[in-house]
Amino acid sequence: MVARDIVIADPDRHFGPLLEHGWSLHNSEASHPDALVHELITLGDRLGTRVAGRAGLLEEIVQPLATEDAHPRSLSARYGLDALPFHIELSHRTRPCRYVLLACIDPGSPAAATMLLDWQTLGFSPEELDLLEGTPVLVRSGRRSFYSTILAPGGAFLRYDPGCLEAVDQRGRRVLAVIEDRIACASFVSHHWRQGDILIIDNWRVLHGRSPSDRGSGRRLARVLVDA
Ligand SMILES: [Fe+2]
């Protein structure tokens, strides 16, 4: 039996920390995966408009994939079951989605953590911010590839995904090196999943990554992406 009438009792409980820290966490009481996905959709609809991920679906079940099983342009195609580096979801779109919502159906065994990193804590100097906002890089997305900057005008969002960004000149190489260096020595939060956990991430502010996983670990997260 699948619950279809879940009411989010106290939305501020989720959205207050989201505004303050760029992410929020709570544990759902949903006992069935379908009910958990439905709760995720309800939360997503409160935040904005759901958008499709790479596979064209408005809600997805994501699991660690070996390189040969992954979408050819995804991070998993490059990194497979190794750690997935910090990135902003949908960096290959002209406007990355605003929120990423994840719900843990099964943490897997061995489990893999999700890492969170607020780019505003990376300590960029004013000169580096100018470089991030003013240096074009190539955003690879097949026939839809385009040029853009890592930092949107006014710092509205960061576009960063080592799987799709490519320097086209010396400044571009420098800007990518700057951000890689900062991320490499940043302190971040590791979230270790429990079944029923729901994580809402402000994708314009907080980068996420994944610790290494194993083939057949059983880790499954539901994912909803939201424009707002
Ligand atoms: Fe991601």
C-alpha cells in the first residue's frame, strides 16, 4: 500500500536550515520507497518546478555505477565507483537547477557518504572572484556545448563540474586550477546516510560529491531536481 496523501507538517523545519546553511536534513517516517519518493516530490513542489535529470526523468533512483554502466557524459562514466568529486548538479545546462533533493531508500553495504561543501567558504579573494566571473570556459554537453563562466554574474551561482568544464586558454586553465586547489584543501561535511534520510541541497551554493562505493552495494537514493 503506497501513501499518497503525505502532508509536510512543518515546512520551516526543512527550509530554515536550508536558507541558513545551504542544505537541510531530516528523517522521513515513510516506510515504503514509493512513499519516500512521494514525500520528496511534495517537498520539491514546495520549492519550485521539478526538472528532468540526464535520463529525462523528473524523479530518479540513483546508485553507484561502474564506468561501463554509466551515461557516457556523466561523472560516473569517468570516475565509476571511485569517489565522485565535488560538483554542482546540471552544470552542463545553461542554468543549473536550484535545488537537489535526495532521499535514502537504502544506504547500501558498504555505505557511501555524500559530501557537502559551501563554495562561499572557499575563501576566494576579490581578484579570484573576478577571474571566476569573467573567464570563459567551455561547458561540454555534446551538440549543446557552450561557453560560460564558472561564477554567474553577481555570484548568483557557481557552475562547477570537472566532468564537463574545459579551459580554452591560459586564464581558463588558471581559473580551473584555482578552484581545484581550494576544493582540495577545503573542510566539508560528510553525510552518512540512514534509510529515510532526506537531504535538500541549495545547488547554487553547495557542491556535493560521493565517497567511494562498491559494485553491488545496494545503495539507492531517490533524487529530485528543482528549478526556482
Ligand atoms: Fe551529483
